[in-house]
Amino acid sequence: MPRTASKKGPANSSSSSAVDLFRSGKAATKELERIDQLYYSYANNLSGMIDPEGIESLCSDLKVDHTDVRILMLAWKMQAEKQGYFTLEEWRKGLKALRADTIIKLKKALPELEKEVRRPSNYVEFYSYAFRYCLTEEKQKSIDIESICELLELVLGLQFRPQVDLFVQYLRTQIDYKVINMDQWMGFYRFCQEISFPDFSNYDAELAWPLILDNFVEWVRSKQT
Amino acid sequence: MKKAKSQAVACSLDSKNGIKQHHFDDATTNSSVDPFSMIEDHAETDVVDSDSARASSSGGFTANLARKKAIPPQPAKKLVIKLLKAKPTLPTNFEENTWAVLKSAISAIFLKQPDFCDLEKLYQAVNDLCLHKMGGNLYQRIEKECESHISATLQSLVGQSEDLVVFLSLVETTWQDFCDQLLMIRGIALYLDRTYVKQTTNVRSLWDMGLQLFRKHLSIASEVEHKTVFGLLKMIESERSFPDVNLSFSVICATVLGEAVDRTLLNHLLKMFTALGIYSESFEKPFLDCTSEFYAAEGVKYMQQSDVSDYLKHVEVRLHEEHDRCVLYLDASTRKPLLATAERQLLERHIAAILEKARGIFSLMNLFLPVHSAIFFRQVLTFATTGSRALSSYIRRTGQSIVTDEEKDKDMVFSLLEFKASLDAIWEDSFSKNEAFCNTIKEAFEHLINIRQNRPAELIAKFLDEKLRAGNKGTSEEELEGTLDKVLVLFRFIQGKDVFEAFYKKDLAKRLLLGKSASIDAEKSMISKLKTECGSQFTNKLEGMYWPTYPLMDVRLPHELNVYQDIFKEFYLSKYSGRRLMWQNSLGHCVLKAEFPKGKKELAVSLFQTVVLMLFNDAQKLSFQDIKDATCIEDKELRRTLQSLACGKVRVLQKNPKGREVDDNDSFMFNDVFTAPLYRIKVNAIQLKETVEENTSTTERVFQDRQYQVDAAIVRIMKTRKVLSHTLLITELFQQLKFPIKPSDLKKRIESLIDREYLERDRNNPQIYNYLA
């Protein structure tokens, strides 16, 4: 490899950025190679994708439970489309963004990732991604109550524990709704952010809140009296 | 001839009155000097002299004229005006003396003594004082003088006479005298009033001054004021307690012959109060309190001891009395509060009890027929809002009990019609179609008829069905029309009109199909009435039913049937292509020719009955199960059919074992001993009452239909507006939708449409919806 440092000439100053490029180009290729290698170490040989089994072993290597929210965050980073599966493209996208090409680096990147996701500007996106990620069937638009309860725990449990607990309790007791759709899902997040808890004093059922939330508030209030 | 010296003449400044005082310094000459001329021209005098001299020497005028000497003009003489040596002064003590004259006059007036000074002079005295800028002093002096007299007069009333009437008369006299006196004084000091008073701010006119003094001292002599008020109130009370028989209106209460009260006295004294400006404070307030107490007590007493009719008549009398009182002696401003007070105590407090006491609407009717009561009760409604409130709650309560009594559902419409009719009768006869009353009835009905959702609408449809069916013997066309109109009035009050529509259509279809309509004209008339009420949309589908070649019905097909239909279907469809044929099996009917051993008969039967009977063409005896299998008629329906054939009046089949009910193990036989007097016999299928399921399904259809309407409305609105906030959308929907609906139901539909991607929530503002094309 020619030593670019000893290159002379008028292009010296500008060439340093080109130098960096050139060098990072090389490094980048190496990185990519390692990422791919990592991918194939988990991927299923037949499908060429990392399947749920692969993800499980990934998780155990990362020493993270596969139901941990950080895995979901990783999926988000990858913009993974199908729950339980990672494609090569997704893998590359995610790990490249995290600048992780080994398991150790990936593990190290997780806390940073979490911080990034929890930033308010990103969280809405993550929250809505979480819902979509759970739509397993084609043309599926809603998620059953039980899964929603788990998802809520996972995604909002840290930030809005009391609201989530109450809402989950409500969802499991009520009979009007068997599934939750995206509109209701997003509504709940807004609800947690805007409405004071536990009195719901600023909640106005005459506004455009989804009906399920009107019913939820009513249910809570009737419990309180 | 002596020349007249020029003399300065001091003239009185004021020459307008013709009253002049002249001061001449020098004595006048023998020639008369015109006092107004200030300057003398010597030249002129000369001329005069020479002329007059000549005139005397020679005779005749002509001599003068002819021989007028031309005198060369003299040079202008100087005129000298000399000022008076001293300003003319008033005589000493002018003011005091003048005032003394006035004072004695005023005194005399107040003391009612003759004065020896004539009015002219007095007037002049005032004039003079005013001219010399002594108006202010004069005013104050007059005021003081008046005050002392007034105060004395009023003080003299204190402790006078125990007898109230006598006392009041005294007060009256005092007041009258005072007015006269003040008037006179004012007349004398008119000039003062017109100049000084007008020119000076914060100075009252003499009249007002006098009144104010009177008022001041009346309140100082508070005993007098209070005693007067007390006396007045007592007089009024006694008048109330013993109403005068001679008064034209009280034909009814001929009680004790009255203590006729001196109304003039009351009148004058109350006018006094008004003039003094103390009427409302000193008199009216205690008067109204007194009135209130009086009528409160009377109201309670009479309510207990008399029946409603008499009570109301009595109240009417009282109100007339009070009205007259205002005309005769009370100030006009008291009329309104007075009548209000009386009504409040006599009526408002007892309205509820009055209406309760009038048991049933009919006794209320008799109650109101007398005209007096009617007029006055109209007052009740216009003045006392509790009257119409009580009436409204009465109508609601009665109506509600009619509407919500589920056991009496059959009679609901009839009862409601009766109730409304009786209220209308009262409204017309006794209230001269008073608008407020009419509105009260309307509002109350609208409320009560919608308390129970849907059922009244259904029952009204049923009621109409009954009326429009044949077999209503004895109702003339006119009567029927009248009934239809009345029912329509009720219909107007209903909010969920689409429920009515659903049931009405179904029943109309049945009537037409079964040929049970009493008169096509009546049907058409009803439809046109509905059209006027609800618009043509409502009735479009109904009108379509009249054409026998288009049997397009919405009635659903209830059951499976057998093969016979197909023959007809084939035939029909071969004749009319492109039509849809829907079988109404529950409504079909046939005429069967039956050969009984005892004679041939024709049987008019329903379709199901036909099917069953025809089985017996091939078998003498069949079990229930056999029949069921063969006909595939639904179980309950089959039992009913068999009942009608074997257990009713006309038994073309025999059931074994005998009995009213059809059990699973029964068997049926052709009745070969059947006889009947007529050739053609109708075998009544046991009336297919609308089953509960049918009912609920009809209702459900309506609700389903409503859902579509809501969805359509939402899409329509959003398509136009493109972007709309939630609250505005809800408002729009309430305006457009003709049936009652809850906001939560609207939310459901909106969310459904979001799900189906007709709309979306705006990304930035979740309160806003965007239309998705």
C-alpha cells in the first residue's frame, strides 16, 4: 500500500480528506466484512436470514433476554420489517449505524442505543414502530389485547408505569374491544404524555380522543368512587 | 323769549314698565319739555319761536307757508351732557323695608290672616329686590320664613288625635293648605323664580324648595309620617277585609257590607307622598309587604277551606280589586308590583296544589269553563312562570305514565290522543288559543313521547295499521281523516322517525298484499300527509308499493319452503324477465277446492295451510313428524298452522289426541265428517303476531341503517371540508342527522372510517381530521 503520508504536491492539503476517505474506505470494507461474517454466524443456512432461533442465540451472546426492549430497539435501528427475522440488509444497516462489527462492540453499543431511542424526538417513532413490528400477518391492522398488554409493558413500562398498569388492567377486564389498532395505540401514548395522572383532570371526552380511552377514563373514575 | 337752557335730564333707567322716577336737578321752564329728550337744539327753538311769532301776527296758514324765510344754516352748537352729580341711591334700609313687607305677607299667608298689602305691590317688591341684586338674600329669607312656618305646622300635628281617620284628614288638610300657600308665595315671588333661580345653579325653584322643606320636616316629625303611613295601610286593610258589594265585578263575594273607605282621602294623601318623592320608600314598600302578608295568610286559609273552583274565583275577585285600587288611589307605578305580589301569594305558592286538587283532566276542564276563571288563569300563565312550569310538569307526568306503562302499550296511542285532545280543548275554549299555553303543551309532549325510545313510534305505526285496515265499521271517512291528522300530530313529536318508517312500511306492505286496506284513498291520503311532514324521501319507497305489477317489498323471507313455488317462479320469470321475485310465504293465500263426503267446499286458506292440507291428498292420516318432514315448515309455524286446521272453529282436520295444543306425537286425519253452513269457508290462520324476534330485527335494521347514514354523512362532510376539527365535525353531524345519536356512537363511526382509511388524524394536531381521497 503506498504511503499516502509521503505524497507531495499541491494536492497535499485537500488530499488529506481524500486520504481519510481512502483510509476509511479500507477500514469500512473491513468493517463490512466483519459485520457480514457476524450475520452469517447467526443466520439460517437455508433461508439466509437470521430467524428466531438465531436471534435467541444472538441474545444469549449479548447476555440480554430476548424479550428485552433493547432487542426491539435494535430491530428498530435496523428497521427490521418482520418480527423475529433479520435480513442481511437490515443487519448491515443497524450494525453499521451502531459502528459495531463484533459482538462485544454490539453489546457495548446497546446502552448508547437505548439512550438514543429514549430521546423524546425518537421515541414516538420507536413507539409506532413497535406496533407495526408486531403485525405479523399480511394486511393485519390490529393486535390482540394480550399482545398489546405485553407490548405496552415493554415499551412504556419504564416511563409510564402507573398508566400502563391501569390501562393493562382495564384492557384485560373490558369486553368491548378484542383488538387494538394503530390509532388507539398512538392515542394511548399521547394520553400518557398529555393527561395528568391519576386524576385525569384535563381529560375531555368531547375532544377527538379515541373512544377506548373515553371508556378507560370512565372505568377508572367509576373505580375511584 | 327766553331760551331754554340745555338741561341734562336724568331719567330712570327702567322705562319699560312705564314706572318712572325722575329726578330733575333744575326746575323746568314754562315750555313743556319732553322728558325723553336729552339735548336741546337752540337753533330749533329759534325757528319755533320765529314761526309762532309770525303765525300770530299775520293770519292764516298760507301766510306761513308762503313766507317761509330761508334761514342760513347756523353753525352746529355744542351739546353738553353733564353727569349727575351723584349716583342715585336706594333709600336707606331699602332691603329691610321691602323684606319686611314681604315677610308680613308670607306670614299672613301661612297663618291664613288677611294682609293689607296688595299683590301688585308685593310683586313689585320682589322685582325691586331682584333688580338690585338682592335676589340671593331674598331667596334665603323666603326659605327661612317658609321653613319656620312649615316646621311649626308639622310639629303641631304631632300627638294629634288618636283616631286614625281623623288624623289622616288633618294631614290632608295640612297638605292642601300648604300647597295653596306655597302656590301663592310662588306667585308673589314669580320674578325671583324666573330670574335669580334660573340664573343660579344649585338653587331649586320655589315650589321645589317648599316641597323639600315639607319633606324634611315631615321626616323630622317622624311620628307624623309613620302615623300617616300606618293610617293609610290600615284603611286599605279594612277595605280589603270588607269588600264593597257595590263594586261591579264582585258578583260572587257578597260578604259583610263594607266599611266604605274614604278613597278620596287615600288618593290625596298618596298624591302627597308622590309629590314629596317619598312614595316608594315610605309608602309603597311597607304597603307591598303588608299586601304580601295579607294575601299569604288569606291564600293559605282559603286553600284549606274551599275547593279549587271557588278558590280561583275568589283569587280573581281579589286581583280585580287590587287593580281597581291602583286606578282609584294608588300610584300607577304600584300596579305591576302589587299584582305580582298578590299573584305570588295567592297563586304561585299554590299552583302545584291547585293543579293537584283538580283531579283528572276533565274536572280541570269544567273548572276552566267559566270565563272569569279563564281570563284570570291566563294571567297566571303570563305573569307567573311557575304556572306554566307547573302545567308543563303536570302534562309530562301524566303523559310519561301513559308512555312508560309497558302493560298498557296496546292503549298507549289511544290514551295519548285522548289526553292531547282534552288539553287542546282547554286551550281552545278557556284560553282563547293562548300561545304560551300551546307551547307548553308542545314542549311537554315532545319530551314525554321520547322518554321511551322507539316504542311509541312503533305503536303509532301499529295504531295506524289498525285504523287503515278494513273492518273498521262505523268510522266515516271524515272521522278517519280526523284520526289520521291527530295521530300525525303525535308523530311530529317523535325524534326517531325512521323507526316509525320501518314499521309503517312493513305494515303497509302487509295490508296491500293481503288486500286488507279499508280504502286506498285513505292510504294515499296518509302517505301524502307523511310526505308533507317528512319530505318525499320518506315516502318514495312507500308510494312504489301501489302498483300491483311491481311487488317490490323489503319484507324478508322468513322460512324455507317446498317445491310448489318453483312452478310459479318459473311461470313468473318466464313472463317477466329481469325481475326479482321474492316469496312472502307467510302472506300467501289460496283457495282450495275440497271434497268432503258431506259436500264440496271451497276453503280460503293461507299458504302454509294449503301445503299441509294437500299432503292429505295422498294420505288419510299423518303424524306431526310426517307433516314436518314433508313440508319443511318451521316448527312453531307448523304447530300454529295445524292448530288452525284442527283445533279452531273450522276443523278440516282431526287431531288425535284431541286438544288445543299440538304436541310432537299428535297425528292428524282428514275430517270426513266435516260440515259447514256456507260453501266458501275462510279458515283463519292464527294471526301471525309479529314475533318478538321480528320486532327486534326490525329495530336492529333501523339501527344498522342509521350506521350507514352516519358513515355516509361523515364522508360527505369530510369530502367537502377536506380538513375539519373533531368538535366541528360532531356539530355538523348533529345538524345533519335526523335521528338522535350519542357522541360516543359518532366517535365509533369516525374511528371505523379511520380504520378503513377514509380519514386520518392530522399528524400535527390530533384534534383534526384530514379527508383521504
